[in-house]
Amino acid sequence: MTNTATTPPLPVTPSLRGALTAEADLPATQAHTVLLHCALDAACVPDRLRDARIVTQIAELDYRAVAIVIDWLGAANPRHL
């Protein structure tokens, strides 16, 4: 799978908008990486247990696949148990 599905735009806090110099939207793979790290944070997965290569490989998939992983991480969130 590749990034053929539409990735929704990431919200950017107004305080950071001025610091962004990009004229275009964030590429899908980078947006997916951000979303995955947010989901890992929400699931209380510490940085030391994350494999950056795996996160990157998942981020390269299409949005539907990434969303499934994010939903799975949400279900594993200890706050929801």
C-alpha cells in the first residue's frame, strides 16, 4: 500500500502557525508519523519502547491503514481500560 488515500490536514495551534514556513501541506508520510506518535503518546507507550523504523514503515502506508493502527492503539490505551 502507498499513500493513495487522502490524509486529513493536521490542526496547527495558532501559536505555531507563524513558525511554519512551508508553503504546502505536510506530506502524507510526515503527517502519518505525527499522528502515530500522538497515538503512541496517548497509549502511554514510552519513547524508549518505540522502534522508529517501524513507525516510519507504518507511516508510509495509506491513511486507511494508518488509521487502523491508530484505532488499535486507542483501544490499547490503559486510560480506557
